[in-house]
Amino acid sequence: SSKAGDGGEGQQSQTAGGAVLHDSLQSGIGIPGARRLDTGPGFPSTFSPASTSKAPGAVHGARWREDYCCCGYGSVNMVCGCAWTLFLLLPGAFFLLASPGLVQWHGPALLAVALCLFALTALLYVIASCTDPGVAPRGYGMHPGPQYTYCVDSNRYVAGFDHFCDFMGNDVGARNMPFFVCFLLSIGSLSSYLAVCAVL
């Protein structure tokens, strides 16, 4: 009977210990570093160890939106300079050499369309090159957020980052992507149109 009594007392002690642990979990008392997690109405409250993780820091020396003027986000490099040179020379050669015969045989309408396409392409090129691609505002040493990606080429965080375009000297991101796509469509149309006109 004494063994049975001891077993009963041990079972009662375990039950009491479980109750104490349950009460501690409910109140957070006696658990170092515990904090209350409110899971909302209708859900039991639980505890977890205090988080020691910190928000990721930003790359040291990164450039932010406040470092630029309204339309100075692009940069000039060798590839960008070569792109501008080709963009001016090739259509210029067409207008200088092929346009006289084109006007003589087909009238000025085709030449006017070519000039309009060239002007539109140049305008879109400048806009996509100089406008804000989505550079993050100054984060004071903190990472600006998951929607931003750091670009090594431009040393800045860009929202919706796609790639860094050497031909434009600018990142392609969420804010200048429409201009970049329109530029690609425009320069493709211009190239095809000039090729067809040169054959005529």
C-alpha cells in the first residue's frame, strides 16, 4: 500500500508540476526572455524566446534617392557613349545619303515618318536613361525593404530591379520600365522602317 501511496503522490506531483508549468506558460512568469504573443481573439496566448535577430543593414556607401536631382539618375560610361554615337551616326547617314532619293521617288511623307520615329526614339532614350528607376529613399543604415534590390553597378537599391543597362547608363526598375519597353519598341520600329526605306 505504501508503494501505491508513493505512486499516487508521484502522479499528483507530476500533475501539480504540469499545472505550474501550464500556468507559467500562460503568464510568462519564470521563463527568462519570454514574451507574450497575442494571436488574436479566440486563440490561446503562447510564449517564445525573445527574438535576437536584427533587421539587415544597408550596404555601406550606397546612394539614395535624396542624392539625385529630379532627372539625373543616369550615368555616362564608354558603352553609353558608343550607343549614343551609333544612334546618331546610323540614322544620320540614312538621312544624308538615302533621303534625297527617297523624297524624289516617293515624296516627303516617308521621310517625315522616319524623322518622327527618330525623334520619338531619341526622346524615349533620354527619358529612360535619366528618370528615377525606383531608387530607395535614405534608410539611415537600414535595408529599405524586400521590394528593393541592391545593384552593384549603380551602388543603390532599386524597387522592381530588372537589370542595369549599360547602353542607357541607368538601372531598369519599376518606375522607368514602361519607358524602357517603349524605347525598345520604338528603336525596333525605327530600324525596320529605315531598312525598308533604304531598299525602296
